[in-house]
Amino acid sequence: MTLRFGFTPCPNDAFAFHALVHGLVPAPFEVQPVLLDIEELNRRAAGAELELTKLSFGAAAAAGDRYRLLRSGAALGRGVGPLVVAREAGALEDAAAGRVAVPGLETTAFLLLRLAAPSLGEVVELRYDRILEAVVAGEVDAGLIIHESRFTYSEHGLVSVADLGEWWEGETGLPVPLAGIFARNDLDPELADEAAAAIRASVEYAFAHPDASRDYVRSLSQEMADEVCAAHIALYVNDHSVHIGDEGLVAVERLLGRAGAAA
């Protein structure tokens, strides 16, 4: 049996799921990886194409009748939130009132921005790796950045005007829930549980053998410096990735509740 598993080619996902993809942990199925940008995965959830998929928690409510959250593989933690960057320092409200590039309307990053700065100006959707250059070129006034851009924006002469993770933690006292792994609702419950166990085993394998995935990570992140890959993994893969935990579930519920109230 083969299950299609959608996740991103970012270093954290390559590191976490390398063992599962390469048959290094027990699983009663093989995995066919489908490597896509997170917003593309969010969009594809509407058609329930993939049996297993990573989804932004910002998109989880819309996918609720098609997918259910698994307890392992999540991207969630403290100090991991998206940033709003601009060419000059200033207040978030001022930056958000202009023309803002965002990595997708269904991303958790955009949900956090809407919660923190409800009076948004013009929103421009760009793939996450195009946002920094758009801000530098003056195509937009500010950019909402995720993934490795978090580590490289200063090299482009840009400054952070808001850390939305800090904002969320200050508001709630909870970690920031960015994305989780979901199983399609029509999967047999026992198979979904086995998938969750295999994903957990893969993350645990990654922690126990941190160098095993090096070539796989590099093959998917060829343009990224080694130190950026390492920082990316260290930031986004943590204990919540092994098991989301009670605090993590509370954080997800709080985020979805705030999203519903703001809709």
C-alpha cells in the first residue's frame, strides 16, 4: 500500500520525514512524497487529493470536514513566529496599512497578521521566497516572511517591524501553532493511527540520527547555506514535532477560536 504524503521541501520537513520516506522506520505502507509549498498544500486540501498532508493551522478550519489532525509532525513552538519586514523601521500598524506581500491567504502567518493588525491595506500574494526581493525592490511596502527568510532578511538590508510569534505569545502565553500533519478523513482509523505512529518514529529517528538526513535536506534545499538549513531545523523541529502535547492542542484551539471570532 502506498500513501501520498504532502509536505514542503524546507529543511525542517526533510529532516523530520526523511526516515519515513526512506523506509527507515516501521510502517505498514510506503510513502510517496509530494513536495509542495505550504500554500499549495493548503489549496489542494480542498480537493482532498492527498491521504496525508501538511497544512497550515490557518487553513485547518476549512479542511476540517476532509482531514483530521495527527498528533505528530507539527510545526509549533516559541520563538518560531512569522515576521513583518520593511525597508525602514516603524510600527506594525503603519507597515500593515500599506501594500503588504504575504505568502498565502490560508497560511497561519496571514491569520496572525490579520489578528495582530486588523486594519490591513492592500494584500499581495507571493510565493514565500519572492517576498524579500519584492520588499527590496519597492514593489510592496512590507513583507510577511516565513521559512528561511526569517534568517536572511537582514542580509537584504531589511528590518523587522513585528515578530508575530512574540505578539501571539504575549497575547495568549501559548506557543505559536504554525502547521500540522493531517490524515484524510476517509482513511481507516487504524491506518491513520499507524501513520501517526510512523511519523512520530520518523521525527524521533531524526533526533537520534541528526546527520542521516543531511544529503536529503541538501538535495531539496540546494540554494540554502548549510548554517541556514541547520538554524531552520533547530527552530522548527522540537518536542511538539514528536507529539503536539496538551499545550499545543490548546494553542491550536485558541488560534482557530480567534480566527472564527475575527471572520
